[in-house]
Amino acid sequence: MKFSEFDVNKVIQNGSNLLACESTKIDIDGQSALDPKEHLAKQREMLNKHLGLNFSFMGIDSNYISKEDLELNFSPPDVKVKQEPKVDGTEGLSNDTSQLSLNCIKKEDSNCFEPAHKKRKISAASFEEMNVENNGVNLWEETKQWPLEAFSDLLVHDLLNASWEVRHGAATALREIVRIHGKDAGKRLDASPEQMELLNQLWLEDVALRLTCVLALDKFGDFISDQVVAPVRETCAQVLGAVANILTKDRVKNILEILLQLLIRPEWEARHGGLLGLKYILSVREDMKEFMIPVVFEPTCLCLQDSVDDVSAVAASALVPVTNIIVTTLPEKVASVIASLWNALLDLDDLTVSTSSILQLLASLLSYNSTYCSNSSLGNFEELVPRLWPFLSHNSSVVRRSVLQALITLTSANKSGDDILWLPNILQPMMRLLFQRSLVEVHSEIHILLYEVWKNLIAHSSLISVASAAIPLLSSWISMLMQPANVPYDSSTNPAWLDVPHKMKDKVLGRFRNSTFSKANQEVYYIGGNDAGNENPKEKEKSIVRAKLTAAKFLGLLLSYIMKPLSGDSKWFTYPSDSETPLESFVKLIVFHLNFKSAMQRFAVALVLNEWAIFGEDMCPPAVKEKCLECLNETLYYDEIGVAFTRLQQECKDFIALANHYSVPLDLSFQTGAVFTFEQIVHLTSMVSIAFSSIKLRPKILETLEERRKSLFRSATQTSNDQTSLTVMVQASIAGALVSLKHLPEKLNPIIRPLMDSIKREENELLQRASAHHLVNLMELCLSRASCPNPKILKNLTNFLCYDIVCMNFDGDSNSNAQTGSSSEKSPVSRSLSLNEESIITLANMQKSAEKVLLRRSNSIASKKNLPSVPSEEGSPDDELQKVYELQARGSTYVFTHAVEHFGKGLPEKLPKLWESVFQPLKSFINPDESSEEVFSSSLNLTELLCSLQLLKIICPFINIELHPELESILPRICCCLDHPVSIVRHKAASCLGRLSKVITVQTMNVTLDKILGNLGASDNEIQRQGSIEAIACIIDDLGLDIVPYIVLLIVPMLGRMSDQNEQVRLMATHCFASLIKLMPLEGGIQNPPALDPKLMERKEQERLFLDQLMNPKKIENYAVPVPIIAELRSYQQDQILVGSKSIPPNIHQVLGLIGHSSASLDRDKMGYCLGCFFLSSDYKSKLCHLVCNRCKM
């Protein structure tokens, strides 16, 4: 097919529509009632039609197919007798397109000079002969054609199949073929370079025209919700883009002409397909955009007003990637396009498909800060901007993001710093919408955009405009911040809430498939999202806290602006003498809420105060600060647990009355009428449980009492936990606000204790991270104090982080429990960690993770029907204690990482205790220059050493780059820890090396490839091999794709260790080998690291040659037979001579098959090479007595 002979209008006029399936599949039930003769005639007619042989209108007999042709009973295995019906996309073409059909037939055959039926017969007759003659010779080397020619022809043929699945599959395969092999498609070996290039272009031209036919004829569409999905057209457009990326510019211009013809077709599917093709061509041909944009701009813009919403959506999405070119090449057209987009917003609503694309295009055009994008000639922005507001509550996050990006551009257009003139009249409703959206938004990235718009509004508005718009709503906004999670916002009673309906045009002028219904029920909004209980509780809580933090940030920035002291400048205004200033009113509002016992009120006020202190100067009055200190010293029950606490008290009194009724002995302090604390209630339940064993009651009564006791205990525990959670959250937020206000009392315990409690107990990650930041700021404020609490804080945080270490009791370590004060209380982790010197903890952790996955699968709902239930460990004390330890370890991690980031290169001077805790044990307890027996000092304290390694692992990614030489200096000392007999020391050192490999990659890998790989070959020391293989496993896991440049140097040693006599080493090496081998294909395209040791680079080339020979035995050099042979040896004879020359034992073939298997074994005392190296070694005879392989050092 050629451009000069192609007419897309005739293809659409005469071709059959490509629907979801073949029409015969639909009509087959109707044909079942026909007699055999009629059925045979119907088959002949359909087959002639599919083959394009229906020429009866020209007076030509069309009975080319006889009865016998339709009664075939056998066909060769690889002959597809039903290939012909797949060309129905071009059936019915007139005489003017007969040459086009002839070209199609020629293209379907790999040899276009032979008739189709002749080639088909040859293929069938020679089927068995080809199988017989194919004796392993590479047939691709003998043929002159492109190897993928035949397969690609089948795919091109299937593009016009009646079944949409076949069309879609063929297009998907063609997309990958063109993307990878498109530059070689259609070429022949017997052609000159110029002819090859021409053949390639002709093949691509043919494919492009067939893809265009599919875009024109395909009618298949599926609908997901309100949006159309056209998988065939979409995929074919992607293939067309890949083809256009290789075609010459003239041929691309021809494609554009055809696609532009599709844009004016009456069939909306054809317009849709043409726009999809333009979209991908515009994206890939960067070199032709300046030519293409003026050609396609006008037709595409006309499609923006298309009556079919799906067409306008694709038109907008096609222009979004080339917005920058439009602005530079057609500046005079931009204003009219933006004006049309503003008008198009009146046609959009929540169910309009093109909403997202049009808003993205509008935001993209506005983002170019030119005069035509922000000029008042575009219209009155006071009228235009409110058209965006309804989409702030759109269900699609893409739409909301596009709206905010447009608002960011509009509110930041004035770079001179002057106020935006059109903003004051719409400032208040705009601020109301942004604030309420921040409270109900789920996505964190949209929170960032909301804050950007809010900041622009305040920065480009006058103080009087902001104050008059915000001060009347300030109290309502703070109240909205205190909204309970399970109570929706009531827009009818909330004066700050604003509902903005869509402003629609006359429905007669609306779009096709545009929404015409009005919402019968008002949408319900909850804080943190619209769903009250459909999410995971932890995720829901996280969304709520994120929303509150963002809204508090809004208010903090606002307060820092409107609470500024007034000056004589005309920009400021004065308040009446008989009225309160905004600061005085706000102070009264803050104190009012702090006087309540509501946790939500105090928490919201603390968040606002914290943000106000961050943004503004020290404008907070002393009365507010003192009130916050007073709240920190209070002990109270919050209103949020009032109902549960009252119910608990009544339940406790009822239980006491019931116990008295049955003469259960109780303490005199438990009298009905008193108010019991949580501790008293828990004590009561434990005391009654003991009393039950000393009295005689009927079993039924005793069972009733026990059930009531358990219910009371559960209620008391749950209510107590709720009270504790609220206390931790509120007290930590108030303490953080005081730290931000830099108001510290003489005694710091009221400030430090809430923050440390949050580090230990706060389950919400955002609040725990905020407490960590406040604690770091507190440590900075305390640097100048005489009695600095920082060392004690750091010591406690270290104990939190190293919970699995400080409770361990190491033999011979007298100081191991000094930090905990007790040797009897141990964490579940410390009890589960074995000190066995022959264990690899990383491997044990991997096995435990796999067992947990299997356990979860066995406990699934489907499995429970067939398998006995497996007891869950969720309620076990060890499991609960483990969660507590992990929670405090996470909090301490946040503190350490933020402290290292915050203090930067001044860390050693600002926090010397932390710096010493990390580096001093490694330097004082380890001397890598000594002999192996004296590497570790006699005064070694394992607890300090392990804590040092754990701290280093946590903080090393955040250490300032100027301090990296200190990290490099301790690498040899960490490597020495890999030889320690205690397994947990090796594990911590290996984990630390893995993390260091991400920070100082080249330096760590130089040490790894030199020292650690050397220890990996220590055949007489299992501990060294275990430590080395564990370190390599951690490095591979931490580096990920960054390990690719070092794969060649690691994979051969792993191959050797996979036959290690130690089972744990074998399993760990197998895991490493599996991780490396899947990345092996990427190694060829990666350059060597610039700072890699030259010796390692030379070794890398040797290992790469070795691996090439191992994976492709043909690359092994042939053995030179000393006896002259007057004959050309065959390949298998050369292999036999090669094997025989090495004197491989008779069973070596079976052994070689087990390379890498854990059961593979070989007498290493009798050979010097491991299995793979032995097979390839040419000088093995001189090294048979060596114990260690001389190639891979195994």
C-alpha cells in the first residue's frame, strides 16, 4: 500500500465496520434452520465476500469456490486455512482501489512474486521436509529476508480481523516490534544500503496505511463508568506513533493529511481515531512540531467544540503535550483558544468525559506567563475564575489537580509583587473553598497545591482585603478544624461552608452525552475524605491528621499576615479605638477553646499556634503561652471519652452490686457511689478473679460472673487506651507549640515528657514525625543551657531504637544490661534471636517472612472452609510487646534522621554525644591492623558496639557529604565485625554495609570486592563465609538496580558458594545468585563506575569473558590436537576432544547439571577449580592439588 494510491474516504465508504466480533457469530443461530444446500450456498457467498471476489455487479461469475473446497477434512498442522476472512476491513472496495487490494495480497505473502495459492501449496507440501532437514542449523542466517517478516505479516493481516481481541493483540505485538526492530523492518541482505532504506520505508508506509484503516473503520468501544474506552484505536494510534517516529518527514506529512481527513468525517469514531493518531505523532516527532502545529492546530481546535464529548476530550489531550510549541509558533491564536476553553467550562460537570482534558489544557496554556495568558482582554477574571470553583470538589483527583494548577498560575501571574486587581471581589469565597477543600481532601499532593494557591492569595492581596475576608470566618474555620471524624459537615448550619453548583448553558447547546441531571441529595463531606467508614481505620486516621495539619498551616500563614502590627504606611489600615484588634480577638478565642476539656479543641488550637509560631514572628501574647503551660500540667478525662467513661462507671457499679449479691469478698474501697479510676477498675477485675477460686458458687452463676468480669476488663482497657491516646496526642501538640514559640519553662520536664511519650506511643506516623521535629528543635534550644538535657534524651532514644540489643545478655559482657537495669526482662526479639555462631540472621528473617505469608494464605476466608483453623498470634503478649518496641523504634528513627539533617556538618559539635555513640565504639573496640585473634579489644562491650552499628545504619543516608570521609574511615572496622563469632554482630555489620553501599557506593564496593569476597573463599572458616555472604546479600538488596555495574564481579563467587558444604551459606548464595541473574541482561549497557579500582576493572573483564564462555560454549577456544588430523572435525567431535583433553571424570556430565544446586558436591581436595571453572580451565593439570579455585577464589 502506498500513499499515492490510498483514499481513506473510499475505505470508509466501501469497507466493513470493525465491531466487537464477526457478524457470522451473531447470525449463526439464524442460519441453523437452513437446509444443507442453502447453508452451503450461504457459506460460498460469505467466503467470496470476505475474499473480495463478489463481482456479480460487474457481470462476472463469482463461483470460484467449489463444493469440494468447502468440504476439506484435513489440513497440515501449520497451515491456517481460515486466514482469508481476516481481510474484511477492506472488502467491497471499488475498481479504483483494485490496485490497493493487489498490494494487500502481495504484502501478505513473504514472496510477492508468487500467487497466494501456489505459495500456500508449497508451504503445505514441504512441511514435513522442513522438519526433517532442520537439524539445528540457524535458518535465519541462510534467509535473505528480515527474520520477523513472516510473523509481522501475520500481525498486519490480523489488524483487520473481525474480532476486536485479535485486532488489539496484533496491534500490541506490532507496537513492540516496531519500537525495537522498526529500523530494520522489511530489509533484505541482498540489497544495497540505499535499497535497504527504501524497503524499510515502504514497509513502514504499508503498516502506517493499514493502521490508518483501522483508525477509520474500528467502531468498537467499551464504557467504564461515563468514559469511553477504545482499546483497538488507542493501541493502533500508539503503533502509528512508533511508525511515524521512523518514517521520513515527507511520509509523516502524508499521514497527517490522511488523519486530518478523518477529523472532518461524520462518524465520531473516525474523528476519535484521527485525533488519537495525531496525539501520538505530535508526541514523538519533536523535530517536526513547528511544522505540524500550524497544520493541525485549527482542525484540532474545532474538535474541542465537537458535539461528542469523547472527541473533544481527545482533542484537548492531544494539544496538552505541545502547549509550549503552540505558544511560540502561534501566539496570536492562544488568546482565542483560552477564551473558548473558558466558555467550554460552562458545558462541563462531574460526569463530562472531557472535563479533565480541557482543564489540563487550560492550566497548561495559562502556565506560560505571557501577556496573552494574563491579559485582561481575555475577559473579566472576576467572572471567569469562579467557573473553576465547582471542579474543586470533582470526584477525579486529576481534575482537582488541573484546577489548582490553573489557579496557581492565575494568582501568581503578577511577578512584580503588586496586588492582583481582580482578586479582592472574589477573595472570600475563594478562601472559603480552599480551606474547606483542605479539610476534605485525601491526596497529599493536592494538599500541596492547595497551600500554594492559598499562599498566592495572601501574597497578592492587600491586608485590608485579607482581613475583611478572613476575620469574620476565623472562628468558624477553627471550629471546622475540630470536626469529629464520624460526623459529616453540615453545610446548612456552617456559615463558613460554601457550596458552588455548576453554571450550565442552555441544554440545547450542550454536548452529546453531557450530564443533564441535578443531584437529588446533597453530597456529604467528612473531615479527611468523603467516606466515613469504607477505608482502613489507620489510613482514615492518617488522612484526618493530614487534613488538620494542612488546614492549621493555612491558618498559621493567615494569622502571621493579618496579625502584623500596623504602620503608618498607606497600605495598612487602623482599627477603631473602641473595637478589639484582630490579635486581641484571636487571643480570647484561643483561651476560650483551651479552657474546655475537649481533646479535639485543644489539639486544633495547638496545631494553629504551632504553625503561627513557624510563619510569624514572636507575636503570641504571654497569656496564651502561660495557658499552654497550664494545660500541660493538667490531668483530666477528655470529653471525647465521656460517654464511654460514664457507661464504664455504671457497668462497674452493677458488677460490684452483683458481686455483693453473691457474697464475693471485695475490698472496702469499692463502694457503690464512688467514681473509680481505670487502675481501680482493672485492680477490681484481677481481685475478683482470685476471689472466685475461694468461694463456692453454682457453675452457672460463676460463669455469669466471669463473663461480666471479662466484659468490664475489656471496657476499662479500651477506654483507658482511648484516654491515653488522646492525652499523648494533645499534650505532645501543646508541647510542640511551646517549642515553636520558644517559650520554655525553667524545668523542662513538662515539655520533654509529652514529646518523649509521643515518640514511644503515638501510632499516627504524621504526629510522631511532628513530635520528632519538635524534639530536635528543643535540643537545639537547649544547647546554650548550663544543664543540657540532650545527652539523657539521646541515651533514651538509643534504647528505644536498639530495643533488640539492650535487653540481651551476652556471655562475658558484664555491662550488657547496664542500660536497662534488668537482665530478666527481654524483648520478644531478643528472646527469638539466637546467639549461635553458625546462624545467618538475614536468612532466618527471610524464612520467617515466607512462613508468615503462607500463614496468612492458610488463614484466608477461602482456606478456612477446607483447612483447620490456625491459631492467631495477634493477641499474644509477645506480639503486643513487639508492636510497642517497633513503635518506639520508629519514633526514635525519626528523631535521629531529622537531627542529622537539621544540624548538617555541625553535627559533631552540636550533638557530640550522638557522634561519639556512633563512631567511638568502632574505633576503640576494633583494630583492623592487628592479627585475626587480636582484632577485637579485650574490653569489648557488645551492647555498645551493636548500638553503634544500628545507629550508623539509621543515620548514614542523612549525614552531610562533608562528613563522608569519616564513613569511609570506618569501613575496614565494620568488615572486621563480619568475622565475629556472635551472629547478631555479623548481622548488624552486614546491614550497616548494605546501607553504606547506598551512600558511598564505590568506596563500599571496593572494600566488598577486595576483602569480603576474599573472606568468602575461606574454606576453613565457616563464620567468615557466613558473615561475608550475609553482607553481600544485604548490599544486593539495598543497592537494587545500582548493583548492575558489579554483577560480573559477584556472580562467579556466588556460583561457587552455591555448592558450599554449609547449608546456610548455600541458601544465602542461592538467593544472591537469583537476585543477580535476573539483572544480568542490564549489565551490558552500563558503564564502569569512574572510581572503581583498576585491578577490579581488569578482573571484571576477565570474569565477563568467563561468563560468556560459560553461557555460550561456542566461545570456548578449540583444543589444538597435537596429532595432525587430515579432516575437518564436526562440532560434536570438537566438543568430545575438548572434554577429553581435560580428563573430566565419567560422571562429570551429571555433576555439571547440578551446578548451583545445593546438593552438588565435588572432592575439592582433588581439583583446584570449582565446577564451572574446572570445565573451562585449560591449565587444570598444573593446579589439581590446589584446595581453592584459582579463578573465582572459591
